[in-house]
Amino acid sequence: MINPTIAAEPFWFLGGKASILIPGAATAGAISVMQFEDVEGHAPPLHAHDNEDEVWFVLDGEVSFYLGDDRHDLLPGAVALGPRGVPHSYLVRSPSARIAVAFAPAGIENWFKDNGSPVLATDSGAAPFDVGAIVAAAEAYRLRVVGPPPTLAG
């Protein structure tokens, strides 16, 4: 069932655009779904979620997913599972990429939103961000940074 009242307003997060497509409030906390739009070379730090599993759906672009010690190169239509507790990250290898991510249970979408900034019509690029503050806020959501982000050179 699609809820037409859910507005997916984009916000800046770690240099890319994010939006909450289905908030946990719409599913009694069972699941949330977000979309991320990033440019080539974008990668979050290697991290692990202790609370939720993630399922990534590559909508556009070429993306490498890192799960534990494994790298998986994915194209549009591919799906990857990130089980809770397993360190993971991703790296955009094409000029841009769009990824839909489902989190179960929900809740982590609030951390993304609370640590993002609105996308304004006057923006010429991503809003600046304080990665230290974002990482510090992650602790309350049982999200741990365990390493640096992957790079195109690596």
C-alpha cells in the first residue's frame, strides 16, 4: 500500500542527498525506507549497526558494497543485505548513483534527518557538515564507526 501523504523531502547528509520515503512511524516501527543520491567517490565511513538490518537496492549507477572483508560491485536492479553487527560501507563508482535502503526495525532514519540539513532551491552543491558531530550522535542509535570510508584509489 502506498501512502500518498508521506512526503519525501530531500536533505543533505554527509555530502549527498537523502530522503525518507517511508518513516518508521508509518509502519509502527517495523521498517523504514530511505533514498540516497550521491556522486562519484562518495562513501560513508565503514560502520556497523547494532540495532537494524539493512537492504540496499541500487536504482541508478554503479556502487561497490563492502560487507565485512568482501566487496560486491552492483549495478541497477541489484540488491544487497547488510546484517546488523556486520561492518559495511558503499562507494559510488559512476558519476552519480541512487540507492534505496530499507532498515528493519525502523528508527535510524531519525538520526539521518536530525543530522542533515534541508536542501534549498538556492543550493549549488552539498551543504557543509561536521562528521565528528554526526558520528557522536550515532552512539545513541547504536551505530559505530569502525574504519575510514573506502576510496576509488583503494
